[in-house]
Amino acid sequence: MNVKLLQKATSGILVVGIGVVVNLTNFSAVNAQIRSDTTIKIRHKNQTESILALSIEEQTNIRVYQRANQAVVSIDTDKTNGSGTIISPDGMVLTNAHVVSQGGIVQMTLADGRKVKADVIGFGEKGLDLAVLKIRGETNLPTIRIARPGYTKVGQRAFAIGNPFGRFQGTLTVGIVSRIDQERGLIQTDAAINPGNSGGPLLNSAGELIGVNTAIFTRGQLGGNIGIGFAISIDRVPEFLQAVREGRAPLVAQQQTAMFDEELAKQLDLNALIEVKGNLDRQSNVLPVDNSYYDLYAFEGKAGQKISIDMSSNQIDSYLILLNSKDQELAQDDDSGGEKNARIIITLPEDGTYKLLANSYEAGESGEYELKIEAISPRIRPFFERERSNYYR
């Protein structure tokens, strides 16, 4: 069931679906005065009324959108949807590998509403989440220019265009470049990025491509934006595109490198009460989104198994993050254990390996902690299994 939220804006009422028309027929163009501060004032019957004000920032937003939006596409496959950027007039489209890696027919919707078919002509290697598609039978398409590598700076404006949730094609959001992770080749931005924006462009004020939107950091299972999004830096793109043009790029999606490597995790046995003492310091792993320390644990769980996880400390503000085997978030918690202690109680959704991050809330927090994990209930057998075992008694 779809849920629509209509709410008041912070400084007024947000009205959906109502257009406002300003009739300028009776205003004299001769009496219009344009000030250097970009506020347009129009005289009417000897009175000055400010009816339209476009700031420099607003003009930039409009210019970037008008330049770039026609070259942003919506991508749909049998299993996923995302966004992409047309980078050549003959229909080469840059997107994320994970948008098109599950196979099936790839269909795109252009900005003018036309629906076209496309083929994957190259995937990134060594965990690079990029792919290039080729639109069938199209020429002379609008494009977005690729920015020069190495010129993106923290603090500059950032613009994202895409199709959030697969329903709102052509959505523009604006923010800044919040951080640059040189080691991972990622640009962090607070421009709103949501599911469906994957593969779409992150742009600078000139409307040039500076990154490919790829992931968000969020809290809870709904996957909403909280102002921490990531784009693959354009610095990683030229070499990949060269491989595609020369026919050297793989035509099959490469396995993505997990952010939290199970082989580096401390293995826990969920069949017994688990009590672990640990210490977070500069020797610990660092969570890239906020530079906080964490220790990584892994355990085997069963579908229907209910478990309780507690992290306590009198030295740090405890924080827990539980992931499934695909690094998808299942739960996070800060203070449910009382004071600065964290607690997660969850029924595991499937058989498999689970990863647990014993984390600190703030960046740089150091100190000892205790971890306690216990199974509240065993795996719950499906109803037909219970009935069958009763039958054969």
C-alpha cells in the first residue's frame, strides 16, 4: 500500500498540485526596474511592488537543471530501477552496475517521455560500481559534459538529478560536497539522494558531471535520505570509459566487494550465551560515513530465530548496527539499553550469516565495552513441518 504524506512546510503550507499564475498584462515594461541585487521590481500606479525575486543561487539552480535534465534518463529492468546520464550523442549512458547487473531487458525513459531499449556494453572491474549502456537506434541525443578529474572540492555546490523511488523522474535536489573519500573514490554530499537515484548524475554549478550517485547512509529499514549520500567520483570514470570504448570492459557484472568483509569479522556462536569484552580505539576499524570506530562480528542465524543484542559501556556512547550477508541494514540502535547503552531485539528474517558492528556514536570515541548476545527463542519451524512431524509420531 502506498502512503502519501502531505504536511506543512517549516515556513508555510506545502500545497501539492496547485499552480500559481501571475498576470503581468497590465504592467508596463517601461517602468520595470532591475536592480543589481537581482530583485526585479515593477512599478504600477506609482507603487513599487516586489513580485518576483530570483537570487543568484536560484538562477544557478535553474540553469543547471535546464542544461542537464534533458540528458538524464530513468532506467527500468525486470528487477530494479535507477537513473543514468547520457554521455555521448549516439546514446552511451553511464549508470551504476548494480542497477543493471541482475539481467533482463533494460528499458529507459528519456526526459521527453520516450521509452527506448538499451544494451549493457561494459561493467566496472574490481568492485567499481559502474556500467555503460547503449541506447538502440538513437542519434543526436543531448549529453552532459564530464568535469575535469581532480577539481572537485569540499564546500562547492552539488546538484543531483534522478528518479527517486522510480516514480519522480526529473527530480532536482541541491546541496554541497560534504566530504571526499580519496581512498574509496567517493564524494559525500547532503544533496538528497534516495532509492531510484542510483546511477544518476551529481553535478557542479557548471552543469558538469562530477560523480555518479551510488548509495546513501540511512537509519531504519525505510531507506530514506538523512543527508549523507555518496557518488562515485568522476576521477574513476575516464579510465573505465576508455576500457568500454576499446572493448576491454567485462560484459558480465563483477562481484561487488563487500564493505564489511566477513573474513575479517570475529566469529560468534549463537548456540550459546555470548559475552564479549572489547575496546574501540585508533587501532579499530573506521566507519567511513562519520569516522567512528567499530569492531566487526559475524554469526550464523536461522529464519524465525529471535535474538537480543546488548552493548554497554561507561566510557563511550554505545551504538549497534546489524546487517545481513549482503550488507543490508536490518537494525540500528543508540540508547535502547538505557543511558548510553544500545540494544537490538530482532527476529531474524532468513537463514544465513549476519554481521554486527559494535560501534561508537561519535567520531573518535575510545573506550572499553561489553557485548552480550543471546537467543530468546529457537528457530521457528514452518507450519507444514510441525504438522508433518506430529502426523508421523
